[in-house]
Amino acid sequence: MRDRKRQTWCFSSLITVLIIGALGCQKATKQSGISPEEALKTFELEPGFQIELVASEPLVADPVAMEIDEDGRFYVVEMHGYPLDKSGTGKIKLLTDTNGDGRMDESTVFADDLVLPTGIMRWKKGILVTDAPDVLYLEDTDGDGKADVRETILTGFALSNPQHNVNSPLLGLDNWIYLAHESAVTAQVYKDEFGDRGSDILYPKKPDGIRLPDNASGRSVRFRPDRYELEPVSGNTQFGHSFDAWGNRLLVSNANHAYHEVIATPYLKRNPELLVSNVTQSISDHGNAAEVFPITKNAQYQLLTDVGVITSACGITHYLGGAFPAKYDSVTFVAEPVSNLVHFDKITDKGATFTASRMQAHKEFLASTDAWFRPVNMYIGPDGALYVVDYYRQIVEHPEWMAEDVVKSGALYNGTDQGRIYRITPKGTKAATWNKNLLGKATNAQLIEKLGDRNIWWRRHAQRLLLDRATPQDVAALEKMAQNPALPLGRLHALWTLEGLGKLRPELITTALKDPVPGVRTNAIKLAELHLKTAPALVPAMLAMQSDRDPKVRFQLLCTLGFVETSDASTARQKLLFADISDPWVQVAALSAPSSQNSDLLNAVLARFKPDEPAYGSLVERLSAMAGASQPPKTINALLQKATAPISAERQTWQASVIKGIAQGMKRRSASLDSNFQAEQDLLMRAFFDHPSASVRSACLQVLQVTGLPDNAQKTAALQRAVQTAENPKQSPEQRSEAIGFLTLHNPANQVSLLKKLMAPTEPLSVQVAALQALSSIPDETVSQYVLQKWPVMTPDIREPAIATFFAGSETVKPARIKLLLDAVEKGTIDQNSIGWPRSVGLMAYSDKKLRDRARVLLTKRDQQRDEVIRQYQTALDLKADPEKGMLVFQQNCALCHQIGGSGGVAFGPDLATIRNRRPASIMGDILNPNLSIADGYDLWTIKLKNGETVQGLISTETPTALTLRNQGGQETIIARQDIESLKAMNLSAMTAGLEKQINPQQMADLLAYIRKAQ
């Protein structure tokens, strides 16, 4: 039931009836799929497995999630309202197998009047259900099979597009309940239905208690309702999440079927000077929007459904059932409903994180020829089987990204009275009998025994029930299990159960720190972290682990030791860092320790610096940035002295990294440097002109751009030297461009004649661009007037930076420049397509209403021409095409914003490998027909910083302390949240049209062939 997190391109379209005309979509009518028995014949399943029907209509319909409780009760969440109905049609069904044949034959409505329920979990004597904006607790107190208790546990979550709402409550190994959650998406078409972006998340029973503001900032949430505890976690996920056996959390989004939440929030919060804007690692070794292999017959794809690649990934499930053959241990399953299949990967360790690799090169675990088969979720049952929840609908894409005629056809709800749940087991497995002899009547001793079971269903429910019962007499038996040499998973769950009961002794943790199994040792470190204040003797035991053979143990140890401020801990952290310095997550863990801000660590890195290993340069830059932001002037001065001193060429690499880092840190510095910094400014000026390393010279300029120039004779001499260098054609273009950049540091209006002279077409491109940028730094319309004057003779390479100058400057300068640009567009001096995306979006959401309204008229007036353009280009679909020529068309017109398969261009817009399996007509329609709806996941944001600067771009990643803003050209900027004054989604898209002015139908045919062929 997923649209994908739309990966449309700069020039692609989301919703237009014109494309539908071009693609020849047919008006849908009321239909129904095939029967459950016939559906079983459509499956192609991994060899060695069998699939059987467990439940189907009329007992169940529109299922999206399920739970089997300790008494064998089979709960199913029905979401009938998808995609647009919020009237309260959602239900929880209780299914029963009355004759023991393994197939459900009786159905009871346990609860109804739910809006768009998305997940379920057994809790206490009832169930937790996610139904945005709430998490509900439902309980049947009188045994009639119907809930008579309905309590709102949490509220405040965004009621956004259904597939983005809070979902999938899941009990973690650490006794917290985790909720899959992400930021609300921006609705453009269905704003009334799905415009709610959430509010404070809180316990209604404790309104003065813990609150997570602003929809938890779009991050996942964990909570313990019996203690009224509530926390955001570091990452976010879309529909579904899963844990491996050791508590590592795996996440999913529509076009990224597997990524790992690597580092936790507490480690990021303890060092505010460390900016980390992404806490997750994509782990697929076959791409995020990976190729899939559907077998569907008569597939029914909607307007922008990507065919042949991951486009609707959801319901990620790490298999921990213990019933499959050994080679399926550590396999992760992901539902892909648009392509009617279930994908699977083998998960292997890779440093602090993992790699997900295909189990089969060109085949999926489960696929169907039936276009209505819509797997959306999976569940591991008490029998170790994999249960597949089939939403079974004709259409699962959301109408926000659908053609109007399909929405009006009535087909959106075809199949709403249907739905299936399948059971997958190794061949020869008997029918399910798990509805007998489960844990409901188990003694506490039996529950403790089940903590070591191979199947996560038994371990998870046993741990939950032991915490519910909280019997003091169980402590001894739990401690015995925590030391059981034959059951590592039993040891693991017993330790966390004791922790949940408040009965975990430090001695047991010390023993677990020496466990032979790495996963147990890793968790023992996490448990020790919880007891650092009350059991300081745990620290020496952890310090003894710094040479542990397992990288994940070392990573967790490095994270935890960041809370220990002793010299021994500092020495251990350095050892751990240098042992795995090439792992970027190890660097983050090391720098998260507050003490990493002092100079000791930086000096240690410089002493060991290896110029041929990039990891050292990135680490030096990060450390220097923290120093520039927080260290006293004396320390910064010493660093700059060291970083500008003459040294061998191989050492210049770290010099540039130090200076660049200081420049970054000084931008965020709250306390100003004292007047003695003038000597360092003189030093930086000398190094800028005389240092042999171009990277060092560039870094010096970056610092001077922050500090400005000193007011002395050295400044005057330096400016004169810059002029001489800039106008001297015998100097290298690199040094001339650097000199022009230096001139911007002091009243560039004095150099207007020189700068205009240097923009001559005969000058090197880098010199022209530098001069243009220097003109742009003059706070008036000088640059705009000059660009308009010279526009007819500007080459394509200079036109892009020239357009950028209209958007540069302070908020007092921009309006005048933008007015001149709009004047030029209206007069035809500058074609609107030269403005590009996302600048057109910025103009149509500009704060000045007069300019905004004018931009909307000017930049959308050509939309009416799109049908004629598409008609004219239909011939391209029948022309003989040459992919090699198409590659040149791509490089000249598309590579500025896109790559194909991770290469060949700039990664700003989505990778076009995600669309190569779509029909040529669909791809061409998207190229030629801009849209009026913003791409989901490609919202443009306006960020106003506290220093008065305003920036725009895509938020590519974010964490509690920082976010990454990506601009056109692929440039990324990390922004500290503490530096942001306001952040707002612009809620508007204006994908620019006009590519037909640059390529003819034959070139279009070649481009389509290249996109579809490129690997």
C-alpha cells in the first residue's frame, strides 16, 4: 500500500492529465481480483519452501499488520480507509482456527472505529495499536472477544499520508517499545485530508510530563508506557523496522530497502560542537533503489511508478524464526507491493554496520504473476514460519501522485473487501498448530527457559511476560540463565530481563563483558553504561576490552567510554580510534566524547598522520572545526602557526585540513577572538600568497572570509598584490582566481572595472567565474545589470553561475536583483528555463508577495503548451535510437543534477537508474511535462540562520544536532540546529520545462535508450 518516496527528477512530472493522454491510460472500472485458491497458483517461491493460505476474505480484508499473542489469539489490523477515507473504517480482527487445520475459519471484530491503523503489538492484557495521531491501548476485560477498554497512550503524531504515519510498535531487546516514524510529508493535492504535520507528542494522562516537540522532529520514538518514559531515537523509518538478534535496528523507506541506525542519540548529545547530520548507513551492496525481478502479468502501474526497481519497500523483517535452513539465518525480507514480490538479502557484518547482499542474482524470494498481490508486511510466528500480509488491492499507489482520471474512475478501493495472509515454511512442514500450548499458562520457570529459544517470538514474549509478572523469586533462575554456557541468546535476554526488573547485579555485567559471543559482549557494554554511576568498578572491566577482536564490540566500547572522563579512558579511546580509523562511524564515536574538543586528540592524529589515507584528513578537519568553534584564541593561534609553517609536501595535506576545519568552526563561534588575532591575519595573508600548496592557500582564504582583513599596512600591500596577480595572464588561472577571491574581502566595489575586464570570454573560465562572484559580493545591482548586458554573449558554462548571482547577497539586496531577473524573463532576454530548479521554486515561494505572485505567473505560463510539446515528440518513441549518442545528450543536459547507477553526474536529484525499467513514453512524458506537486522526499526548504543569512535546498539527512542541506550541483552544507532561526517547508514545486529547446526528437530517442540501457 505504498507509493514510493517519490524519486522524481528535476524535470520530471508528478500529476498531469497530459501525460496520461500520452501514455494511453485506460479508465478503470470496478473490478475484483482472483480467488485465494487461484492466487496460490500464481506464486514463484524460493526453492525448498512452501506457501499456504492461513486467512482470506471474507474473514479478513485490507490487512496491514498482525500479532499472535501468548494465548494463540490471531490479531489482524485492517486498514480499509486507504487511501483517502478518514471516516473510521479501520478495524482489529480476531481470527480463530476452530478445527485445527492451520487455516482461520472464524472472525470477530475486536475493535473498530479506527481511522487508518498501521500496526499492533501485544502489551499487558491487551494490545497497542498505532492510529495517527494516537497510540491506543485496547483490552477485552470480559472475555467476549471485543475490546471494552480504549485508552490513548500517546498522541500528537502527524496524520499525514497514510504510508508515512506512525506505525509498527515493536518491543526491543532493551524493554523499550519502538515506533516506526518519520517526518510528515507535504501534501499538495490532498492538503485538507493529509495536511496535519503533527504537534507535541505526549502522554495525555501526563500532560505536564515528557513531551517531544514538533512531531518528534520526524524521528522514530521509543517509550515505556508503564513508566511514562518517552524518547526520540536518532533515526527515522517509513513503514516498518526490525531488530537483529543483538538489538541492531534495521530501517526501510520506499526506495531504500535496508539501512541501519548506527549511532544512538545520547552519544550525539554530549558534544554539541560535533555536527553529525546522518545517523544511518545504507547497507545494500546492490543499490538503494535496487533492481528487482517481478514476474507479474498484466501489471497495472500508475503514473510515476518505477518499474523494475525497489519503489515501495516496506515491512522489513529480519528473520529470527529458527525454522528455516541455516543459510537463511541473518536474512532480511522486504515487501515490495508495487512489484508484487518479497525481496530478500543476506546481512553480513561490516565494521560498525552491515552489508546486505542478494541471496539470488536475478530472482526474488516470493513473486506473483497476479498484479493484485500486494505484500505490505511480514511476521515471524511461534512456529518460526514467515507470515506474509497481503493487502490485495488493484491500486496501492496514493492519489497524491496519480492521474486525475484514475482517481475519478472509482478503482481506488477495488479490493477493499479482499485480503490474504500466507504462511511460508520449509517444504514438508506440517500445518500450523501454534494455537495450542503457547505461553499464556506457562510458569515463570518455563518462561525463563524460553528466553533461550531459537525463535524470537518465544524470546520476546517470554521477556515481556516476565516483566509483567515481576516475580522476585525469578531472580535466581534468571541469573542462572544469564550464565548458561549453552544458550547465548538466553544469556542475552536474561540480562535484559533482569535490567528491566531492576535486579541486574554489576557482577553479572562484568561476567558478560567477557562472554565468548560478540553480541553478548556488545550488549554487556550497553548495560554497563546504564550502571556507570552506581558501579564504577565496571570501568576497568571495560577498559580491559580495548583490544577486543570484534569491530562492533570495539565500536560500542568507544561510544560508551565517551561518558568516562579519565586519562585511562582517553588513552583507550585513542587506541580504539586508530585501530578502526577508516570506519567513519568510529570517527563519529570517538569525536562524540566531550574531551575530544581539547588539543590532545588532534595532536595525536597529526603525529600519526598518513597522507595516503583520506580518513586522517577528514578526522583532522573535524577536530579542527571543533577547536575553531570552542577553543580559546591562544589554541587557535598555535594551530594556525603550525598549519601555515613550511613543511614537506606530504605534510601539507593535514595543514589544509586544519585550516579548513578552523574556518568551519569559527563560523559557528559564539565568542569573538581578541584583537591579538591581527598577527594571525597577517600570517594567513602571507600564506595565502606564498604557500606552495593550493589547498592551503584556499583554506587560508576561507579563514580570512570569516575574520576579515586587518586594518594595517600589510592589508594595503596584500590588496595591491592581489590586483597584480589577478590581471597578470602569466600567472596560473588557479592563482588568478584565488587573488580575485581575496579582493572580495575589502570593498570589491573599488575593483569594478578590473572585474568586468576579467569576465571577457577570452579569459579562463575559472577567472571569469571568480570575477563574476566578486561582482556579486558588491551589495547592490551592479552584477545583475552587468549580467543582463552581457547575457547574449555569455557561454553556457558562465550562464549558470551568472543566474546564481541574482539569488546571492543579503535580504536587502536580493529583491532588487530578483526584480531585474523577472523583468528579463518577461522581456524574453533570459529564458525562464535558464533559471533552473530549485531556483524557480524559491522564486514562487519568495517572501515578497509582489515578486512571488509575479514569479508564479511568469514561470508557469508555459504549462499550457505541454500537451502540444508531448504530441510533437511522440515520433521519438518510434525512432531508431543510439544509446552512445544518448550518453552525450545526458552529459550535456542531465548530468548537472543526476547520476545513473551512482556515476556519470551530480547526485542532486534522484539516480535515474531508478526509472530505467519504465516505459519510454512514461520517461519522456516526465522529461517534457513539469509538475505542480513537490516530489515526496524532495521538498525544498527555506532556512533562516541567526546571522541573517537565508539558505534553500533539500534536507538530505538530519539528526538532533544538525542537518545537511543539498543544493543544485550536489554541494552539501552541514548546518547546526543551534544556528537556525527558522525552518520552513516551501510546499511548492516548479519543475522547469523547456528541454525540447535543447534536444530534438532524435536526441530524445537516444537519451531514452541510454537511460534504459545504462547500468
